[in-house]
Amino acid sequence: MDVRFAAALEAIVGRRHALTTPQEIRAYAYDGGVDRSLPLAVVLPGSTEEVAAVVRACCERDMRFVPRGAGTGLSGGAIAAGDAIVISTARLCRILEIDAPNRIALVEPGVVNADVSAAAHPHGLRYVPDPSSMAACTIGGNIAENSGGLHCLAYGVTSAHVLGIRIVTPDGDIEWLGGKTVDTPGYDLAGVFIGSEGTLGIATQAVLALSPIPETVQTLLGIFDSTDAATAAVSAIIGRGIVPGALEMMDALATSAVEADVGAGLPTDAAALLLIDIEGLRDGLEGTVDAVASICRERGAREVRIAQDGPQRDLLWKGRKSAFGAMGRISPDYYVQDGVIPRSQLPAMLRDVAAAGTKHGLRIANVFHAGDGNLHPLILFDKQKEGEFDRALAAGADILQACVARGGSISGEHGIGLEKRDCMPLQFTPEDLSFMDRLKSAFNPDDRCNPGKIFPTGRRCGESARTAKSGTLDERTAALAGEPF
Amino acid sequence: MSAPAQPHGIGTCTRCGLCQQACPTYRDWRLEADSPRGRVEIVERIAAGERPDAAMAEHLYACLGCRACETACPSGVPFGDLLEFGRREVERTGTLAPERGGWRTFRSFVFERVLPSRALFGAMMMPAKTLRHMPTLARLLRSLPMSSGARRALAMASIETPMGNGRLPAHSKAIGERRARVALFTGCVMDALFGGVNEALVRVLRSSGCDVVAPSGQWCCGALNVHAGEQRRALAMARRNIEAFERADAEAIVVDSAGCGAHMKSYGRLLEGEPAFADRAAAFAGKTVDATEYLDRIGVTMNRPPSARRVTYQDACHLAHGQKIRQAPRALLRAMPGVEFVELRDADRCCGAAGVYSLTHPAMSQRVLDEKLAKIAEAGVDTVTVTNPGCHLQLAPALAQRGVRVRHVVELVDEAIHHSSRGTAF
Ligand SMILES: Cc1cc2nc3c(=O)[nH]c(=O)nc-3n(C[C@H](O)[C@H](O)[C@H](O)COP(=O)(O)OP(=O)(O)OC[C@H]3O[C@@H](n4cnc5c(N)ncnc54)[C@H](O)[C@@H]3O)c2cc1C
Ligand code: SF4
Ligand code: SF4
């Protein structure tokens, strides 16, 4: 790391918030996914102006940079691919305004997702997108990944709840995209930015739409002895024109891990569980709840339970939200996939997933947003065991291939990042990709902002993560620490 | 350098990051290396054979050891165990920053000399006892210029604590029908500064049908030692307690300090490598119960309003996160006649005491405390209840100025059974 550049960064953000020693920056070499790579330095600016100054300093020295929120991302988006510094939004964590009459919130990007709803709660409002990682992930990361959540089935994912974004562009200018109202004239630039995975600039403020907290919620737990029966119930519920607030499914393996974590009293011998929230006005809700319960029974549910009170409901959802992390209870490592398929293909797709597990000799747990056909197969492996990580990647690639073959997509909400960039050609033609590249170039012509992400490198799907993982981190760490390795 | 023996729970962290916001130091500093995930990564490097340098040591010691991250972690990472291991390796093979030079001296004095010895500990506690009887001297000392750590030590030393009358009988009989025979763990700080709580616990247990023995030969549990990376003396202290309590032949070992209880419940793991002690340690751990846990389990009859009206409860980290006990103390408080129980916002966040942390990291400890005080003010109570001496010493000096009292839950239970019977000896 060039000393003068380090000094320039320190001059902008202060010594404490410009990290250059290996011991400090190692903690930024990972996110929640499987890739690992060390940045050259980490800076934590305290204002939009400081972000802009850091970006300009990077431009002057032709340095690349990676925006980072909480680092809960699952596709390596927030880690440096190649030589780059990380710009963390951890200190940009203020809720600037809750405007209850207009139902909007103005927040900084490092604000934690759950804190927005907590601040809006006294006004009877909430911020709807609720990724399972909501207790830790940031609004900036949510915007970059266009994150979904358990309650996005009825209300839409992040893009439906963000009105305006203030950004620092890859050359250090400060711009507003969108505004405080739903429709701003001209191009929907906020819409372009949402889901861009940190490749079009750094969000430094956001205007979020808040929604009224529903008058009542009822939570149902459908217990099934076969996954086919459970998926049939999902299709039947939606087919009946009912739009639940949330409609989630877990298979037996996932249930056993979750139960070990939260002890919500889930039946670990069931083949599949459906977790369903019915929300709305008190009047008429009972009818919908009864209808959903009888659909489940008609499709073969062994039992349908209805949560009796708030704490019981919270416990059920806590279980679902902890599902990924809870894999740590049954396996040293896991590799989560994020495919989307048309709902009607769910039963067939689940068989494809099981086949991938058998082929590569690995266990695969399934949790998914059944309502919108967004699967999260969790491939369990042990990186200490020779070859298991490679097999996990191969199983993941097979699953993605199957998603595309079934008319779906390779990512629902976790993004492409580093991990899936070489799988993009499964879904897009070279023409599609070059069209996307033209959009990126309009914002980020020198690929200085989050370089190397999203676009394929020419390797095979499932190979890139391995390359990122094997050795690079330790080699660079050793080099930085000046020790032999 | 060879890799040290692998600690329990290594490799269970998936780096998901869900623990970050639970961590007081991450919320304050916003640096990943000072988040639970960052610290796990440091410990894993140490476990893999990397020699801990001063920066790694600093991150491990900046941790409050509150274990809130364990509650937040869906993977069940036993953070407390990993931290103890990491600090032990720091002390065994690592280096410290020059500014921390005093730590090793302090550490070897406190953890290798004072805590293992009842006599030396008693002598060290004398100044604190003296100060309480000489408020003018305490005021005078407070006016001297000194470091913030020393200032805090003095503030804690000069506050009023329920020291009791110093009469804790070795055997006391159950009142009424005998339901159980239990042994009381008296502790070191509890014994020296909170004897009144131990005495209250004996009264409550007797009135609830328990024969109570306070075995001689028991002493400090050794929790502070392992938290500071000291193991040799800690093992000896554990063995001594196991032997002392085996002689007592009781069904349960009741402890009224959450920090001690959490550690005593882990004796099994601590001594699992010693064939002569492994099973006995596991038996000891299996019998250990927190006082609130035990009283809630056996049921107590509380008919009298205690000397507190509007009461809240501050979760001790080592009760809520360490032992997963949250409901028992609340249930006891809710059942007291004439008491209005109010929930404290973020009650299970650390108060900043964290063993010796308030002395070694006074600035961070103070910020954590300030946040807690603001929430206590919000609750508008006359009494804050605790289950751990560290929390008591941390909260009392600041709350005394605001006219809010700090009481152990057991003290109020005692009053609710015996009506302000403080000072009454059976
Ligand atoms: C246990 C677990 C459960 C999860 N559940 C869900 C779920 O239910 N739904 C879901 O959608 N995701 C889920 N995720 C994935 C992850 O939490 C989301 O992608 C989240 O939005 C990432 O936020 P973050 O703050 O951690 O971002 P990071 O991981 O730090 O970054 C993610 C991406 O955002 C970019 N970025 C971050 N901040 C900014 C900014 N200010 N400006 C521009 N770019 C920025 C980064 O460059 C990176 O590309 C889960 C993850 C875990 C570990
Ligand atoms: S024990 Fe407390 S201070 Fe230490 S890492 Fe965990 S949450 Fe943070
Ligand atoms: S300690 Fe637990 S919550 Fe924290 S990163 Fe590791 S697995 Fe996730």
C-alpha cells in the first residue's frame, strides 16, 4: 500500500478510520458468502462529502474501490476482487428523518434494516422488505442487492420501497437519483441503481417508503409428509387468488437445524413445513385463514397449526430467519444457492436439487420463498475435507443450470457478485451482457467502482469462487504481514 | 510454532455477520475487527497456529465478554469459550502493546495471587470496607487527580453495598416441611461486599423448605481468571470447589452471582481432560443453579410488599446470554405484591461492568454505561434489580445520584417473604 495514498485517506477520514494494517483489514476479507480476498485498505467515511473525497482520491491515483455495508452479502459483492480498497458505510448509520405524514424515511446507507422499522413503529409504520438478515444487513446493501424478504410476496422487494437515492458517482460527484415522491419525471435512475451491486456508485442517503403496519396478522404452520404435497398447497393458495403476507417452505433437514437453534417446537419428522402469514384488516381475516388452512388439509397436510399469540408467531419466524445460520449446527460450512423458477416447476425442481446432492455426495437442505418460487438450497460441506468445497461448487452449478432449464433465473435476491459472475452466460447471451456493460460504462467507465463483479471472466460456472478461495487470502495476508507462509 | 489444542466450537462460525449489532464494541466503534465475527476470525487464526500479536490481543481484550453475540448467533458459536481460549494463547505466547504494560503485572497479581487466596482477597477488600465507614475520606480521595480507571475503582469501593452481618451459618435447617437439601456457593466478591445477599438467600431458601449448607473450603469460582486468559490457578480453584461441595452432599448448588454460576456450569468442560475430575466436574456443573432459577422452580410464597414500588430488571449478561435464563427473575419480580414491574428497553445489553473491563477499558465501559443509564431513566423506576455483583457495582454509583436504588432480586424476594427483614438473623 502506497504510503502517500494511505496518508491522503487518513487526511480525509482520520487515522482511526483509515485501516491499513493486516490485522485490521483481515476482518474485511470475507462476507457471508464463500469467497475470500483481502483489500489493500479499508476506509470508513463519516459523511457523503468524505465518501466523495475518498472516491476522488482514488480517481487521482487510479485506485479501485468496493462499497461495503454490513458484509452479510452472500455473493462476495462487498469484498475486493483484485487490488482495491474497501469503502465501508458502517459509520454512515443515522436515521435522518421519519416523516410520518408522508410515510417516508430519510436514512444513511449504513442504517441497519431492522432499525428503520423500529424507528417507524411508534408511528404505526414499517419498512416492508425484511431479509432474514435484517438484524444486521444495511439499507445500502439492500439497495445494491435489491434484497427481498419474507414479506415481499405481497408487497414487492426493495425496489418497490425506495423512492430516492443520493449517490457518490464513480468519479466523485454527488447526485440525487429519484426523490421524495413515487414518480419523478425522466428516467427511473433510482430503479437503475437498485440491484446494481455496488458497480454504479456508492449510495450515501436513501428515501424509503414506509407502509402502515397491518391491523392483524395470523400465522399458520402447515405440516406435510411430502414436499410435493406442500408445493401443491402453495400453488393452490396462490391459484385461489389469496396473496399471503409471507409464504415460506422448509424441508426436513432445514427444519432439524432450525429446531436445534431456536427450539420453536417444529416437527422434525415432517417432510416439509409451510409457514404462512395472513395479514390485513381484522374483518374478513378469519375467512382467509380458514380457507388457507383447508387448502393445506385438502392437499394432504398432516396438521395445520395456528400461532396463538405474538410471541409464538415471533418464535416461528425467528426460526425461519435463522435458517441459513442454523446450518452451522449441522455442518461446518454451507453454500447457499439462490435460484428462481416458475412456481409450477417447484416439485420438479426439488427433485433436481436432490439429484445434484446425490450426484456430488453432499447433503442439501432447502428453505425457500415458496410464494415467489425463489429457492435457497443450502449445500452442506466441510472445507477441511479434501475436495468437498469443489463438489459443493459443482452441485451449485448443476442447480443453477437446472433453474435456467426450467425457465427460471440464477439469482433471486443474493446477487451475482464474484461468486456467480461466471454463471451469467447460463442465462444471458453475449449481446445481453454487452448491453448491460454499456449501462455500467455510462456510470462507471473505468470499472473503478466494485471492479470484477457481475460480469463473467471466461471461466466455467462454479469455478470462480474456488479460484478466489484457494490460497489468495493467505498469500496476500502473508505478504502483507511480511511473514513466510 | 505448533498449533495449540483446538478449542471447543472452532470452525462453527459461518461468517454470516448476524451477530454484529448485538456487540457493544461494534455498535460503538463500527470496526469489523471489533465485532464478534472479527474476533472469531482472530481466534481461529490463533488456533491455526498464528502467534497473537499486540493488535490481535487488543481486539480480544477490547471485548466485554458479554456473550450477547452468542444469543444472536444462529450457528451456536460458543463465543465465550473461544474468547477464553484466545486470551489464554495471548497470555501464553503473545505480545501486548507497550501501553498495556501494566496489565501483565495487574493480571498476575490479581488472578494468580489475590483471587486464589481467601486471606489475601480479604485483606484487599479492607480498604473498601474502611471507606464505607469513613465517607469524608472517600470524598477527599475522590477529589484527587487520578486515572479514570482508578477513579472508577474508588467509586465502586466507596458505594454502599449490603454487606450483611457477617453471620452465615454452616448449616441451617428448613423452616416447616423439608423439601430439599441445598448448598450455597458464597463466592469472593459476594462474600466480601454482598454478604447481605447471601444471608437473604439463606433465609429465603429456609422459608421455602430447604436445608442450607454453606460448605467450608469453598472459594472464588475462578471465572475472572479464565476471562483473563489464566488457566492454571483457575483449574485449581475449580478442583477445590468440587471437593468442598462433594462433602456437602446436596441436591443443588445455589449461586446468587450470575458470572460465577455461568462459569461453574462450565466446570465440566474446563476439567474434561482430567480423568480424576472429569465426571465429578460434570456432576458439579449439573447441580449448579442460579438462585432465581432455583427459587422460580421450587416456588416461593411472597405475601408482603417489599421496599420497592416501580421496579425494573437488568439482565446480567452471564445469566441471559451465558445461562439463557431470562424469565425466572422476571417471574419472581412480577409475583411480588405491591411491585409494579416495568421492562427495561434493551435490558439484555451489557451495562459495561464486564468483570475488570470497567477498570481496564474505562472509556468504553463508561459509554456503554451511559446508554444503559439513559434507558433506566426512561423506565422511571425507583429500583433496578440485578443478579450479579459486577452489575451492582457498575450501576450503583451513578444511580445513587439519581435516587434510584440497585438491589439483588433475592433481596426483594427476601423482603416479600419476610417483610423488610434485613438484618434479622435466624
Ligand atoms: C443469514 C443470512 C440471511 C440472508 N437472508 C436474505 C434474505 O432473506 N433476502 C435477501 O435478499 N438477502 C438475504 N441475505 C443476503 C444479504 O443479507 C443481503 O444481500 C443484504 O442486502 C446485504 O446487505 P449488507 O449491508 O450486508 O451488504 P454487503 O454484504 O456489505 O454488500 C452487498 C453489496 O452491496 C454493495 N453495497 C453495500 N453498501 C452499498 C452502498 N452504500 N452503495 C452501493 N453499494 C453498496 C456492496 O458493494 C456489495 O456488492 C442473507 C444473508 C445472510 C448471511
Ligand atoms: S462478547 Fe460481547 S463485546 Fe465480545 S464480541 Fe460478543 S457481543 Fe461483542
Ligand atoms: S459468530 Fe455466529 S452470528 Fe457471528 S458471524 Fe459467526 S456464525 Fe454468524
